[in-house]
Amino acid sequence: MKSGAWRLVLIAVILGIAWWLRDGFGDVGGALDKAGWSGVLILTAFHLLPMTLCGLSWAALQVGEPRLKLWVFVMGRWIRDGVGEMAGFIPLSGEMAGIRHLTRFGVRAPVAGAGVVVDITAEAAGQFLFSLAGVAMWAWLYPHSDVTRWGVIALLVAMPVLAGMVLVQRSWFVHFLETLPSRLMPKSWDAPDLEQGVLASINDIYRQRIRVLRSVGWHLAAWLAGAAEAWVGLHLLGVPLSLAEVLAMESIIFAIRSVAFIVPGAIGLQEGGYMLFGSMLGLPTEVALALSLLKRGRELLLGLSALLAWHFIEGATARARDKA
């Protein structure tokens, strides 16, 4: 079977498993009845803003050559998120797609991998700051709420976790993972060049502290833009909340999704979170569910297009390699 056919089969398998896990992708139609197809398209178009901000964050971590243009990282983020959403049952599928995307533009695999690792850490740091702002909103709106109390506890727990992520990335553990294949299969797998490997590339990025801080800042802006996306969605559904209330709600929802990373696409958790925390802000249950499903519709639209883009890009790369 040709490589193009294999990719089509893989896409079909991914969609089939995603359909099964998501129970038919949920009642997206229910949300469409309220907001219409135009609502999904508007939300999808608005999502280009946080996607671009995430691309800026990734691009900020470039060290050495080649220096790629912003559109490469924005496109890479689209593919990375789309594959991750649709193939979330495959560990690190989105991240591997992002690494693969950069290597097509001449970036060495260890450098591309290091950039993705540090970008994930910068995104987690941006989310921490975003959650800090959200908990502050909860404390302002509902000073005696249990949500505020648990939010503070979660932030205290997150601080050493973030520090641990950075320490592990710069430790012997990454070197161990790099050299493990060559240790297990010395005859068929060459030992990596440590001076140009993943660990060395990660350390090169972290030495550029201004770049890392800039990346965190862009990710924080992307999280805030994501909250604004929910605010737009509520307006499309005809039940607007204030930006402060949406920020408070979204910070908790995203925290749930990040903690529950083992659940593909946070199926059910996102919907339950919107219904639970939305009700505390006076949001009717059906509207909270419709908002979640409206965002699922946006995820589906971008995810399907990302999978198709991945298929055609891989096909073009294979054809160019065959001609060479």
C-alpha cells in the first residue's frame, strides 16, 4: 500500500476512534440550533487569534539557524493542536506532528524537539499566571467560595510542579532518554551527539532568558484570548457574561483540562466543568453545555482541517524526496 493510502487509513482510524470516544462528537447540533453554523465559523475565526499568539510564543524560542518566519510556527501550532485534539488517544501525537513540521523547514530534530519541550513549559507557566488571575477574579466575585480556596491550593501545588518540569528538562534524565535507544540497540542505533542533542538544545534555549520570558508572555496573552473566545461564544448564544466572570470560569475549566490530560480531549470533564462553574455565575445549564459544544464544533472543524493538511503536506514531502 502506498504511503498516501496509509495516511488516509490512519486518518480514518483516528476519526473512528475519536468518534467513539466522543460519543459522536457530542450534541454539537444542539449548540448549532442556538448559534447557527455562522456561530461555529465566527468562533473558529476568532480562535486564529490565540493560535497566532501561541505561534509567536513558539517562534520566540528560536536559537541558531535557520530562522523561520512566523507563519511556519502558526501553521505548526494549527497542525499540532488539530492532531492532538483528534488523535488525543495517541500520547504526544500533536507534539510529534509539531516536531515533524519544523524538520521539513530544515530544523534539526533535536532542536525542534527541544523547542516543543520548552514551549510546553512556557505554556504551562502562562496558564499558571492565567489561573492566578482567574482565582483573583473568583476571590473578588465570591470571596467565601470553596472554589477560591481550592484554586489557591491548586496554585500552590502547581508552583513546585512547574519548577520540577524545568529541572527535569535540564537534568541527566533527558540525556538518559536520548541515549537509551543506542544503549538498547547499539548495532542499529547510533549514540547521539551530546553537544547537538536535545539536552544541549534545551539548555541553549533556557540560556536565552529574555526569549523564554517573552514566550511565557505570549502564552499568557493566548490564554486571555481563549477566555475572550468563550465571552464571544456566550454572546453568540444570547446569554452574555462580563469578561471578569468569563475569565474566572475559563481559568478553572482550563485547569481541569490540564489536570485531566490522560482523558482524550477532556471528554465530559469540559462539559461538566462548564455546567458546574457556569451555574455559580448564573449561567443556565443548557447554555453552559451549548457553549462547551460550540467550542467542540470549533475543535472539530480545525482538527479535521489539520488532519487533512497533515496528509497533503506529508504526501508532498514524500514526492519531493522521491524526486531527489
